[in-house]
Amino acid sequence: MVWFIILYLLITIGVGLFAVRWVRSTEDYLIAGRRLPLYMVSCTLFATWFGSETVLGASAEFARGGLIAIIRDPFGAALCLFLVGLFFARPLYRLNLLTLGDFYRLKYGQVTEALASFCLVLTYLSWAAAQMVALGIVTNALMGLDVNISILVGCILVTLYTFFGGMWSVSVTDFMQMIFIVIGLIVATLEIFSIVSLKEVFAATPIGFFRFYPEPGLVNGLNYLAAWITVGLGSIAGQELFQRIMTSRSEKVAVRGALLAGVMYLVVATLPLLLTLAARLMIPDFLTSEQDTQLIIPHLVGKYASPLVQVLLFGALLSAILSTASATLLAPAAIISENVLRPRLKNVTDQKLLWISRMAVLFIALISLYLALMRGNIYALVGEAASLGLVSLFVPLAFGLFWKKATARGALLAIIFGLLAWLIARLVETSIEPIIFGLTASLLFMLLGSGIYNFKLLPFKKPS
């Protein structure tokens, strides 16, 4: 089995490197020249989001806490894709920009661009680290290598083809990986449920396991809302989502691609949850042992499935992780090259900028590798990434697109005070999720800052 997985990884790298032939400019590297058809846009959106947090992280949370524990992902994640398709894809596509940082400059100016770019880069470090942790977990389960060595090997593999091929490599490999994800999960689910019936599995779940709504009370209600909007709203202001929208060959493709990806995500994400339910019945001791709950699906398949199904399932796991990992490396690299370095470089050619983008991929990979070696909870790492985007970037993006009175002053205040409120709430460990305080502060100061400016309550002058 190990040799089949190694062969699959080599094929993935080969396909990714083959796509380098289409990279001739920075636009090709960052947004695939805006030439992708609907099937590739929807597949790359799905594959980017269907990562380790969906298969390993959410499954572990589901096994421990039931349905209420996984509102953030997959339900909040699917909500995000639907909202993007319905409201955000069309106006963003019409702007014809390379990065989301360009939007903040176009709408609010260079100071806001710099601060927003800093926040954008930060949001991806934890997310990229989560994928590397997952690569380490899966490789360790397959080959018995030390987890840290496995994380390093996985980091090198995904960085290699992302470094050279950019969005073309990411898109082509995402398409291939999406096929493997779906086939692998379907076959594994069918084989496991040929051993145990759905009726037995559902009968073995404790009372309240499928509760979808919170217990009564203001705090419970606000925390439930926080679970929905952490990814549901927070990831809307994400460079990886923006890049995939901009790769579309038309505005219509951008809208339909996001909606189709949302449907695919919600449907396919039920398969790991079904496998988790089976694992609760078939390997009950696993949940009470000291083993990492994030390994519950690999352990189940390794114990009960045939060698062929194990190959398909582990291939699907690696596909899901690789597709998301490549996206989380390329997205912040695009921000660094286009919004941090390019404005400060004089007479830089497009070819030089292309290599700057590639070096930025390497820089992000090294930082994410360090974070991955320090921390291990995939679900928590991804949650942190989405939370930071929600409290700092979402409000200025939404108001900038849909409110004509939004100003640079309001955007700056929204980013700064949204972050401060979130950080303070985390430090004091409030009973209400910190993102509620951060989002409220961001919204309040966006309105306050824009209101002060527009209605001239204070003698501020409009910048020239």
C-alpha cells in the first residue's frame, strides 16, 4: 500500500510541475490567466476547502461532541461558498484585480492596503500549518515515520509544485485530487457499511448526539452564531477564495462555480461523518484511549477495510490535504509579492515579480512549517485563521462593496479595533466566543469612522 501512495504522490508532483509550461506571467502564476472553465473552478474551490479540517479535524470533533460540535465546518464552510456565489463573486470579478489586497487599496488607499495585507498573510499561517500537521499525521499512520519528519516531508512535497507552477499547478492538481477524494470516500464508506448497517450505527449513538440547535440562553445562542460565522463570514475575505473566483473565464462561471462548490462540499462532507459514526460503534475503545482522535477514520479503515480501499482512502486523505495546503501557501505569497513588495520596488519587471512571488511561497512554507511543529490541533488552527479574517477584514470588504459611504478612516478603525477587541476577549477568556466581540467592534467602528468623516462631526480633511 505504501508504494501505491508514494506513486500517487509522485504523479501529483509530476502533474503539478507539468503545469509550469502555462506560467508565463504573474497573472498566470496568481490567477491562471482568468481562463478556467466552470468544472475546474468548482473543483478547485471544492478541493481547496475540503482539507484536513474536514476529514480529520471535523471528524474528531464530531466523534467527541456530536453534530453541534461541527457547525463551523462543514456547515459554516458551505454557507461561505453559497454567500460568495450569491453576493460577492460578481462584484469582485468585475474589479479585475490580482489580489484581495488590491481591493483594499482601490477602495481605501495604501495605508489600509498595507494593514489589510498584513492581516491577510497572518490568516493563512495557521491554516497552512494545519495542513502540514495533517500531512504528518497521515504519513505517520502510513509509514510509521516520526510525525515531525513526516510534517517536513509533506511540506517539501507541496511546496515544490506550488513554488514552480503557482495557480496553474494548484488548479490542475486540485481537479485530479477532487476526483480521488470523492472516489476514495465513497468506496471506503460503502465497504465499511457493508460490515455494519446504518441502523446499527444510528442506534448506537447517545441521546442528543444529533442535536443541531444550542441549549436555551443568550451565551449559548451567541456562541452558536459564532460557530456559523467563523468560517461562514470570516473566510469570505480570503485570498484563496478570491483567487479562485478570479481564475474564472467569465463572471457567470465565477458565480456558478462558487454555488456548485458549496453543494459539492456539503454533500461529500457527510461521508467522513458517516465513517465517524461507524467508528464509534466498531472501535469504541479508540475514543477513550490516549490516541489522537484525529486518527479515528484512518484507524477504522486500516483495521476493517481491504488493502485496495485503504489505498483509495489514504489517497483521498492526502489529496484533500495537498489541495488545501497548496492554496494556503500561494494565497499569502500573492499578497506579499503584489501588495507588500511590489509598491516598494522601482522598475520591477513582470518576470522579476514572478520570481518574487515564488520566493514568497517558500517564505510562507518555512513559517508554516515552524507553526506546524509547535502545535497539533487541526480544527483549532483552522478556526484561528478564519477568526482573524472575520474580525479584521470582513466588514471593510462587505461595506466597501455594498455601501457607498464607506471610508478609509472607517476601514482602518474597523480593522484595528476589531482585532483589539478579539485579542482582549481571548486574553480574559470570555464565556462568549471572542469573535462576537471582535466583529461587533469592527462593525461599530466602521460605522463610526465613516459617519464622522461623511457628516463632518470633526474637522477631518479628505486626503487628496
